Amino acid sequence: MEEAEGSKSRLEQAGEDLFNFAIDREDVKWLLAQMQEQAEVNISTVEYELQILKIITVGWGTAYLLENSPDKNPLLELYWRAIYDFAKNLSETTELMIGKDIDYFQVLKDRLDLYVAALSQHSDAAEPSTAIGPEFARNCGNQDDLFAFMAGSKMFVSTISRVKEYFEKIELI
């Protein structure tokens, strides 16, 4: 039995909102439409990687923005549990469709580790997106592709900004 919308706690609603934002594809589609024909990366790979980057940026941004908040861990647990369930369903569907076992949640964890490592290596950078852009382009198959670099940087910056705006709106920060 599903709970009525009004009976959700503030954090449960926030976790659901963050999840829905993370899997929404409108900004992915917009960024793909901005990609130049000169890009030397596979557009399908860019699309796949943009969605992954968005999902992990919502989680990373939540941890970063709520660093000293008592709401951080409960909210992250709600968010990542929803992402885990989503990834599990996606993995099962993919296996049925193509006959290949793909653990989408493991893919998300692996990418998160790569991006956190990139941020750690560039901890002196004034803007974290300067570490994310090259790593995103590398994940797309061409670390020197400026268009992939920019798409990843834009996704990272806009996602962090929108998560921050949301937290301000619901008065978590």
C-alpha cells in the first residue's frame, strides 16, 4: 500500500524529488542537442555518460552541500536506495533484452570513484568542473574532445546548482 503524498516526511519527499530529478532526461537531451558535429566522441556514449554523471552528481552534491547537516546521511540513504532500486530494475530489464548481465549500480559506483579521484587530484582547482570535464571526456572515449569536456562540465555545474537551489527552497541549507 502506498503512502498518501501528504504523509511523507520532509526528508522522504526530498529523497523522492532528488531521485526524480536525477533520472529526468530533459537536460541530457538539451546538452546532446548542443553537441557540435565536430565532436570526436560517440553521441550514444555521451548520452549514457551524461545520465550517469547527473545521478552521481546529485548524490555527491547532496553530501557536499549538506556536509554538516544532521539531514545529510538520512537523505543520502533515501536517495541512494531509490537509485539502487532503479539500477537493479534497469539491469534486469537490460539482461532480458540483450541477454547480458550488466550491474548498473556497480557502473554508477565505479564512475563515482573515478570522479571523486579526479576531484581529489585537482583539489587545488578553483572550480571542480575543471576536474570533472576531462574525466567525463575520458569516459566518453576521447579525453581531448572539447565538446565532451564542456558537456560534462555543464552537467556537473548545472546539477550542483539545481540541487543547491532545491535545498534552499525547502530550507535544508
